[in-house]
Amino acid sequence: MPAIVGSTWNLPNFIGELYSASPQNTPFLTLMGGPDGARTKVSKNFDFPTSVNYALLAPGQNVVSEQASLVAPAATSIQKAQVTNTCQIHQQAIRVSYNKLASMGRLNGLNTAGEMPEMDDELAFQIEQHLKQIANDMEFSFIQGTYLQAANSATVATTRGMNAVTQLGGGTSVDGAAGALDLTRMQTLFRNMFTAGADFEDVILYVPANLKQRISEIYGFAPADRQVGGLNIQQIETDFARVGVIASRYAPANTVLAIDVAKTYPVFQEVPDKGLLFYEELAKVGAAVSGQLYAQAGLDHGPAFAHGRIFNLA
């Protein structure tokens, strides 16, 4: 993408209230606390462990006779395996001309006496909107990101999101077989997660809008009322725990993601003397203010068996 310098001509000022047509809600990132939350982890390495998994032998009536007990049995060992994820670089550059900064009183469009423009600091506006862009990008990555570990400085490292986590060994992934979401498929998801080892500490269902409506239809029961109607199921009582429901514009299509939020953490790398997510001015080239926003962030998703999904729904 070619560099775009904000100028008086391509960033006109208008009177009126500002509205954004782009989604700005990031429920998963918000639940985890964001870059400055109490649950944020700070790593000194861009690769980090998410879990060390092991499994016991299948339980059974593993007993021996008295005679056999006189000799020690063959030794066994419990094998461990480490699962890792990686941080990815989020970077946004901003450049606004001196002329634009000095011309905030120049108005375009319809102007009416007595009204005031919504903003008087173009640089602050641009920084705020680019911060929202990074938050949106993190939300998307933490849900739909695919994992790629950097092999050299030219590799674009990408963090593993929750949809991919459910496909790791031990994760629960139920094929919806192109059918409609129904109670049977929901029960299969919860049952399979329980069998896999999920403890349902704080599970939420992260779903697109159409499946949020479908869940309300499946689990909803509205008392008779002549004045109020409708359903908004935000929590489900299951056989294993209460499960929350959140609709998101970043949820994978035709997929119900069951995420145990208690097992997930945002991971940031701190740049010395800068911070986790920061803005800094860049070297001046001509009559413009130049700066960048920068962060290195990834997702600690915990063990795959704590999470699950139903995919390939109608």
C-alpha cells in the first residue's frame, strides 16, 4: 500500500457528530483484559509455551497376584509434550502535514452558524483510530489466526487463534455436517469436551450473529407477556457448568467456538523504555509530523482440551 500523508485536501474537516461504520467491539480481547489488563502476560521471548501436556494411562483394574508382586513390574513413564505459540508484530504508521495541523479551522461540506466541528486535533484523531485498528486486528488474530513461527527476520510470524487451537491434539472439534445448529449438536460438543478433559472453569460460546439467534431459539423460553417479547440467551445451564454466549463480528462463519477464557491470556513483549503498545514520533522528513504505533502480541491459549468447536454448520 502506498504511503498516504494526511493533508488539508485528503483529510477535510466537517461539522457534525462522528460515526464509524466499522465494528469496534472486541469482546474476547476485552474479556482477557487487553494490553494493560491484570491478566496480561509479558514475555522476553517472541515464542512462548502455552501448555505442557501429558496423559495418564487408561484407567483399569491394574492389579497383580501375590506371586507376581514379588518381582517389580516393567517400568513405565508419563510422556510430556510442550505446545507453543508466537507473538506477531502490529505496526501502524501515521503522517500528517504541518499545513493540515494548522488548518483545523478550514471546514468543508454544510456549515451552520453556531455549530462546532467535532475535533480540533487531527493527529490525536488519527492515533486513536489506528489504536482501534490494532485492537480489531488482535481480536481477529486471537480468534481466527493461523500459527507460523518465524525462521528469520523476513518471516511474518503469526499467532495461533482459538479456532485453530481446537484442532490441536486433544482439542474438541465436532463436524456439523452442513446441518443446522440444534440441541443434539450442542450436547455433543459439551459432552466431548468433558470427555477430553475440559473442566469448564469459565467457558463462553463465541459465535456469529446468525448462530447467536439460533442459540436463543434452541434454549429460549419466554414467559407469556402482553407487552414484552423476545429472547436474548446470554448464559446456558449445561450438565457440566454454566456457559456464556457472546455474539461477535469476528467469529468464524458457521462455527460455534467454546473458549475457556480462564485458560487464555494476551502475551506482549515489552520494548525497553517504550512499553507494550506505544506511539512514538519518527524522524521528520519535510513539513509533516510522522509517527508509528507498535506492539508485539500473541495468545496464550492454554491446553487444547479445555476448548472446543462445532464447525461446518449450515
